[in-house]
Amino acid sequence: MTITAVRTHRLSAPLHTPFVTALRRTTTVDTLVVEVVDADGRRGFGEAPQVWQVTGASVAGSEACVREVLGPRIAGRDPDDLVARCAEVQRAVAGNEAAKAAVDVALHDLAARRLGVPLVRLLGGAGRRVPTDVTLAAGDAVDLAAAARARQAEGFGVLKLKVGTDAAGDLDRVRAVRSAVGNRVRIRLDANQGWTPREAVRVIRGIEDAGLDVELVEQPVPRWDLDGLGWVSDRVSTPILADEAVFGVRDLVEVIRRRAADLVNVKLAKCGGLHPARTLLDLAVAHGMGTVVGSMMESQVGIGAAASLVAAYGTTAVSDLDAAWWLAWSPVRGGPRYDGASVVLPDAPGLGIDSVDEVKIQTDV
């Protein structure tokens, strides 16, 4: 049995609310879905989201990588030899983690479908409900408080507040959200590299002194500044979560060596897929670090893979899997769904994706 085709689908879909962080503002999910087909017509799907400001990945770049290198590398090969196929994908090109992740996940999806089991079973788990936080996009204190109350009413118990756009006002934003939701909801912060080390310490200590009970702070300083990340970690009591600072194993080894963070956020499109993601989770746990599995702005394809990973491996803190929740409508048919603050995996082979509808991505400049 061989892989007979590797196809790509460009997808774009609107968000119901603009997604704003210290790095960017977006109103759409623009992404590439990769489809790997075997000789019996079974199909596996994976996703490469476009996130210029974080991974540098674009739809066009990922598509070129898949069509010119990764697709030809796995075409005609045995899809059941999963470890070897995924290793070939990782070796085939430098960088291009999103494209690698799309092919890696598609290979896992196809392997699970060929066995007739959900992807989570292939990964060694059995659960189908995975809790998630929900993000509050960056904004002023009044808007954030209103959004927090709305998300609390919808059943979310962990709110991820985007900060880092204005260090001077971030303490007031956190105070407004805590006042809006009371003490029954966990609040975590994500600065998306938006603070300097001194700003980070000043804001976090202010939050601690005010007793606002923040669970963790994600990537307070620029990704390249591991010295700054460690300097912040040493000077605050609130746990620090490394995100953009860790793409692959070498990055995590350096964070561990410097004791620069307390937790790591593992994202498939950042590290290259399920194969390397499992290594990162194992490495973090072996060194006593906390873990979270996160997502870019992506569809049910990527979320289904990430949620399956969490269901099989677990994380020490609630994961960040709300990306597809932001979609006003989805071009993906089948796959996981949201039920309150949980991602519910389908009881179907693989990711349970039935089809994807291509939507033209506007490329005019």
C-alpha cells in the first residue's frame, strides 16, 4: 500500500470577533490544509496556518514547500511506516515548521484512518473531551471586562488575557477583568513578547501586590531574549510560560539549561507536528517543567490534532485550544466541536474530517 497523492487546499474564513495581540490584528484565519491519499482513497488531513509575525509561515510558502519537497518525498511510500515517514519530513527541509506539521499530522490522520481508530487512540489515549481556555483579545479595560463576563457566562473557567500593547495600562486591564469575573475564574496573561524585562517585572509585581491571582504569564519578553526571560522569572513569583522562545528541542534545552521559564507552550505549527511535539512534552516533563499545548489561528484540522495530543499525553495546565472557536463559520466539515469550555473529539477514524471547502485568499497588495 502506498501514498498516491498529496494535495493542498488554501482556506480562508472570517472570525466573529477581531483577534488582537501585541504582535498583530487579524479578522480571518488563512491557512493551508494538506491532504494525503492512499491507494484505497483514504485521506489524511493536516494544517499549516499562516502566522507571519510568529512563525513566519505563509500559505504560499507552505504550499510551495509541500508541493516541491515534502509531497514528492512521501509519495509512493508506505503510509503505515509512520515513524520513518515523519522522520523523513523533518529531515527534508530546514525551517518550514508549519508545512512539516501539516504533512506530519496528515500522515498520522491517515495512519489512524487505515486502522479504523480515532487519532487519540493512535497516540495512546482514549479521552474525547479536552478542556480549553479562551482568549480575550487585547483592548481597553472596559471592553476586556465585558468580554470576560460574556466568556464566563458561556462556561469558560480559564481566561487568557492578551496584554503587552501598553505596559502602563496592563495592570488596570487585569484589575478590570478580575473585578468582572470574581474569584471563580482563572486568569492567565499573554504578553506576546510585548514587554521589556523591566516592564514585565514591574507589571507582574504590581499584579502580585494587588492580589489579582494571575495563574501564569506567557512570553513576557522578545523570543530571542532568554537572558531577559530568565531575569523576569527570577524576580517574580508568578509562573512564566515560554511560547515563542521555544520552537524545537534545541530551544527547549536552552530554556531548561538557563532555568528561564517554568512552563512551555508546545504548538504543532511551531515545532513541526505531532512527532516532535511529543518529544518536547516528554523533555519538559523529564525536567520538571509545566506544559501547555497551544494553537495558532487555525481550523478544526489543527485543533483536532492538538486536542488529540492533549487527550493522549495530558498537560499540567489547561491547554490553549480555542482557535477554531473564533471562526464565524468554517470551511472544514467534520472534526472536533466546542461544547462550553471543552473541545470534543469525534468518535470517528483519524481526525474525523469529512471534507474541506477551498476559499480564495485575497493576495492583492
